[in-house]
Amino acid sequence: MLSFKPAYVLALLVACSSVVAEPAKSFDAATAFGARPSIGDMSLSPDGKSVAYIAPTNGQGSVLIIRKLDGNDPPRRALFSDGKPFRLQGCGWISAERLVCVVYALVKDAAVGLLPVSRILAVNSDGSNPRELSTRTNEFSRGFNLYGGGVVDWLPDEDGSILMARRYLPDDHLGSHLGSKAEGLGVDKIDTRTLAVKHVESANSDAIQYFSDGHGTIRIMATGTKRAGYQDTGIIHYSYRLNGSREWRALADYNVVDRSGMDIYAVDRDLNVAYGFKKKDGRRALYSVTLDAALHEELIYERADVDVDDLIHIGRRQHVVGASYDLETPQAAYFEPTVKSLVGSLSKALPQSGLRVVEASADEQKMLIFSGSDHDPGVYYIFDRPAKQLQTFLVARNELEGVKFATMKPITYPASDGTSIPAYLTLPPGHEDAKGLPAIVMPHGGPSSRDSWGFDWLAQFYAARGFAVIQPNYRGSAGFGDAWFEKNGFRSWPIAIGDVLDAGRWLAREGIADPQKLAIVGWSYGGYAALQSAVVDSGVFKAVVAIAPVTDLGALKEESYYWSNYKLVSDFIGDGKQMHEGSPIEHVDKIKVPVLLFHGDFDRNVSVNQSKRMAARLTAAGGKCEFVEYPDLDHQLEDSAARAEMLRKSDEFLRKSLGM
């Protein structure tokens, strides 16, 4: 039975005894590129006088750092986590001196395997008065609460209180005032200092999300539906309330499987509308719908070439000011004239970069800005609007200061059927016109994802080591509409893998790559694509590096067997003969090149057994295979030392395999 005391979470996080990892004394490419970002999840206090950010320590550990912007006080630590098992995931300010943080852990259960556990904490900026905000369970609770909850409304007009979605479990402490029949997701107003609670929305066993108007009123509820066997259907029902009413009315439905219907994202109180995404001509577009009896829909923004990806928010109430999308580089469409003008002016000061407003003070006179590019890991700036001053603050990756980076060039190449495939080509710094280079095809993970222009530590490492790197957005990638998505990268694997192979063939045909020094490196689905490419055509790539790869489609299905999304996962992966044909582990005899596998044994995205079994099968078949397993690490291998070792070993492996 999985159990731990709630106090354990706080004790683990408040014992600030570790120090922030310092940059390496001398430059080593694997160590520098493998290091976790020196700053993560930076946020600006409501009074605009302080920032908070998460910095890495040893292993998977991290520390919450508070810095005053006036520079008079040294940085101080508010929380510390050693990553065993809890890790700091993100923090946000709820007052000028208090923050709410999310911590996350993977915990092993003998019956089910790895379980994801989250908890929500509040703490003062000096580390005092830590409080756990998640609902507590005890020996009378029916089950264990994996989900620690989430902030629905930061309530900027209140000092230290939030609206929080919390999951309740029935408590069979019968005959006592402690017992409760409440079950499901509800919303509570919580004073984070005293833990005084006011119930705002009763627990609902079907609820999966609530939406506030940014002023403390819940306007929309999302509920899920189940089929036989307590399996998710993939249909989300959205309900809304008229202004001043407590009655729920039907708003919209969304199907996560075929992405039909409207997927609600936000509420605007002043306009009395909800924003959501739905398909138009096979591509995702942004719509609004009025939250009155008419439910009038209006198209807000669409693209004829790509999906509209997300909303752009600004301010403590998360006011919607625009939408983002991805062409050759990330783009933004701003609807609010003042914000559009502001970002335009800042972009002139920071040209050739991807700029975004991270956060603003309550009066929006101070702003935290992040700017980065393909050849710049990024810098945080403080912008003073009244003074019109932009101050350089902190860099995102200390270890890479002074390093010369490669540029990431958007290109297209022809697939075997003539389709033009978008991709990014990164050439070694100073070798932009070179020919006959050692080269790597690096397919992205997902597969329902895509590569975008910007800093990529993995591609930059290999470029720094002299490799040309191409990252194809093969058919099956997300962001390009339904026709490009096909059935997804698993069910349409022959098309996706064909596009990946064609990327390698194009590099050789164009003379960019030496065909005898051409390799493939991939992570997650990218690792699957790397191995399956070697199965389909063993002559294109001379070496394979697969990080946390899928190797057996049938086994991937079964990894979700104990979860309510098992049927959805099963349908996504497919069935029939493609289960055998599309599994690299069933065709190890066709892989004729050396293979290097990396995998963490705490990976719940793709079980480490996928790599273990693949390595055993390849070795038994007489293939050349090396397997590196990382204890206690998950799918992302978020450990600087482990990542550095992975980069070093993969570089050595590629050089040896390619005869360099």
C-alpha cells in the first residue's frame, strides 16, 4: 500500500541545507550542454520588487531562490528539495512576500508500478510558515490522492488567499465529525497562511477542471465521461453559468481523440466570453463564445498554413491578449493594441530573438521579459514601463556563457513521394558551407509534437562536436493540421519513418553529409523512429542512439493497463499486423549497425523494460548493442551529471562507429 506522511513533504522541502551548483571551472562540452538550466520558472512578485526562480542542485535536487531587484540584499533560499523523491516543479507569487509551489514525485507501487504524485505548498519568501494546501488523506480514506490540486484563481485583490481545485476522497470515519462522503474535484478558497477553507464548488466525481473569470467567480466546469470498465471516453463536456447564476448549462463538447468540438482555455470577465480552440478547415483556430443565453461563437484568429497553438496571457488575472503559432520560427498575434505596441518596441531593442512577457507586477508597470534564440539560451530582463528602461537581469544557462553556438536554419527537403518536409538544419559553428560532414538525423519525440526554432541543447552539443544535425517535422507531427498529422506517428509509422529516412538520404544527396558518417539520434518516440529506421532500411544510418525509446508497441499499450486511459492509449497506438511490423524489438535481425540505448529506471512514459528487452534481443541476435541504465531517473533524465555522461558516451560511440 502506498503511503507517506504529509509532514514528510514539508520537512523535505524546508530543510535548506544544500547550495546551488556552481558552473564548471573549465569548459567541457558534455558537462556544459548537459547541465540543467541555471534558472527555471522565474516569476515576478506582485509589487514588482522581487523575483523567484528554481535553481538546480545535485542530482534532481533544486532550490527556490528569492532575489530583491534593488540589489541591496543577497539572494536567499526559501525551499529546498533533494529530488528523492519530491522535486520543485514551479512557484508563483500570491502576495509580495508569499508563494505557492508545486512539488512532484514518482513513487513505486508494488502492484501498479510508478505513480505520479503532486502536492501544493505555500511558503513565505524567507522560508517561514510553510503550509501544505493539498487535501489530506488518512487510514480511513478510500484510496490515495495522487493529484495535489491546482490554482484556479490567484485572487490578486486578496492577500495570501487563492481559489484552488482540490480532489476529495470519501472518508469512512463513520460516527465521527471527521468522516466525509465528498468525492471528486471541487474548488476551495484557501487562506494559505492559516489554512482556513471556504468551499466554493462542491466536489464532483466527474469534474476534471474549473475556470475562473480572474475575479474569484467560477464560470466554467469541465467534466469527463466513462465507458464500461471505468475507461475514459475522451469526450469532455464543458458547462457554464450565466452571470449571477449558480445553474450549470451546456456550453460545448470536445473529443480529445479526433480533436473535434471546442476545447475551452480561458474566460474573459469584461467581455463575458470564453476562449477556446476548434478546427477550421482541418486546422486548429481560436474562437470566442459568449457566456450568455445566445452562446454566440466568433472566429478570433486562424492560419491557413498551421495550427494556432496557444493563448498569450498577461497580468495577474491572466488576461488574454493574443495567440501563438509556429511557422519557420515562433510567432505571435496580439489583439490588444497596447500590448502589441509594447512587444513591438521591445523587439526592436532585442532583435532576432524570441521575446515573451513572462510576468507583470499587479499594476503592470514592471515586467519580467525573456528573450532567446536558436543561438542564445536566453536572458531575463526587467522592464520598467514608466521609465522605458530595459535592464539585463540573469542568463538562463550560466554554464554556456561565452560559448559560440550554431545557427538553426529552417529548410525543407523532398520525401520519396515528393512531399516537401519542413525541418531545421544546424551546422557546426564556422562550417556553414562545409561539405561531407559527419551528420545526425534527430527526429522529435511525441509523436504528437513538433520541433520548433529556438535553443536546443542536444542539437547544439552535437553541432559543437562537429556534426551537422537535421530535425525533421515528419508527417505525424502536430501543429500542421489534420492532413499532416495523418493517423499519428504510431498508426501511420511507415509514412513517419519514411520521412525520417528521407532526411538522411537528402543530407547525403546534397553533399552536406558523408554517407558513411551518417547516424540517427532520438529520444522517446524519436528513439523509436531511430530504431525503426534501422529496421526499414539498414543502409542509411551507420549508428543508432536511442534515448528512452519505445521498442514494443504491444508492451507500450500494456503499460497503461491499470489506468483509466488504457483504451484511449490502445486505440492511439493501433492494432492488427502493424503491432508486429511496427515494433523494432520484433525485427532485431534487420538492424545491422551498432546501437546505444539510454534509459532511466523511473520512466513512466516508456518503461525501462523496453530498452532492457531490446538490448537483450539485439545481443542474442549477434548485434552490437550497449545499454546504459540510470537509477531513479525518469523520462527526461533531469540530472546534470547523467546528461553529461549521456552526451559524452554518445559522442564517443558515434565517433567510434562512424570511424571518426
